[in-house]
Amino acid sequence: MGNNSIQRPEDIDTLINGVERYNPENISILEEYLTKQIETNHYDLEANLAILKLYQFNPNLAKESVIIKILVKALTAIPAPDFNLCLYLLAEQAHLESIQKLTDLQQLLEQARYVKFWQSDLKPWTQVVPNFEDEIRLVIARVMTMSHQTILSSALAAQLGLTDDKDAFNKFCESQGWKTKDDDLIQIPINKDNEAKAVVIRENIKFEQFTKVIGYSNEM
């Protein structure tokens, strides 16, 4: 996960796992907890889904600003299905322009269209979750780590949205343990996902099938 897992406060854990889970009077407590997640760079999907569930039962209490925060945090958990789990509870608000725009960003990320993603207007989302861009770069880094052993530095910078900030790009690569090779290549350490594997193709033919083939060839 892109976000750090959180040690959930005991009162919140009791609230979302007990009989009080569907008490609308608890919405403000969970909303404050969401704000705390953003301030401390943590993430608690289950607690955020509890907010959306309460909104589902009490549409008059739903706040678009809170929904946006939850969805932006969920984007940083890709490829986990968190965003779709949130959308499932937002049928009443599906028409909102903000949700449609965030869904477009989700699709770009899941389709690995990262250059297009960075061309989008991200300011509305970084205003509500300040470290949003950093977290998305970690999402992309995980994909790069699984799919590449080397990649052109210019291509990687574009994928990370850091084409115009060489220092930030170099620092990010260093933080991931990626090394510069021959000036224009970035080398990603070998791991179980990006390691080349020999493919063994094995065909199992039953003896009865084999004798049928022999018999057919003798008739020709």
C-alpha cells in the first residue's frame, strides 16, 4: 500500500466494529479521524468506508468535501480495489463532477497511462490531501519495480511527473534504491516480479489419445 498502515485508536475501532457503527451521531467523530489520517499521512480504509455507509443511510448528512478526501486517499492505494469499494457506496453522489473527475484519474492510473495522468489538473486534490502526488509516485514506482529492470531516465521521469525537476527525480530514484547506469538508463534491482523466468511448456497426452493418433495415421 502507498499509505502507511495506521494503528487505529481504540475508540474508533470499537465504533466501527460495534453496535454504534450505524449511529449517525458518530459521523463527526469519523470525519475528524479522516482529517487526522491526512495530517499524519496514514490511511484507514475500513473507517472511511464506515463514513460512506453512514452517508448512504443518511444522505442529508453527506458532505462532498469529505467524500473527495476519502476518494483521493483511496487512489493512493491502487492497485488495491479501495476506490471501487468506495464508489459502490456512492450511488447517490455518482453524478457529482468531482467524483467523475477522480474516476477518470483512477482509470488512467489503472491503465498505466501515467504521462496523461500528470497532464491532468491535480491542484484540487493536492489541496485536500497535500502529499497526494508523492503517494501516487509510490504507486507508479511499485509498478515500475514489478515490470522493469532498466528504463530510460527521460521516460521514467515522464512517468513520475518529474520531467521538469531533475533534483526531485534523482532524489526519488535514490529513495527507491534505483541506480543510474550509463547516464541515460535507470537500473531497477532484480526482484521476484521483474526477474526473467524460463517458460516450460509441457503437453500431457494420454496413452489412449496417442494410440488413436497412431491408428488414424495407419489408415491414411
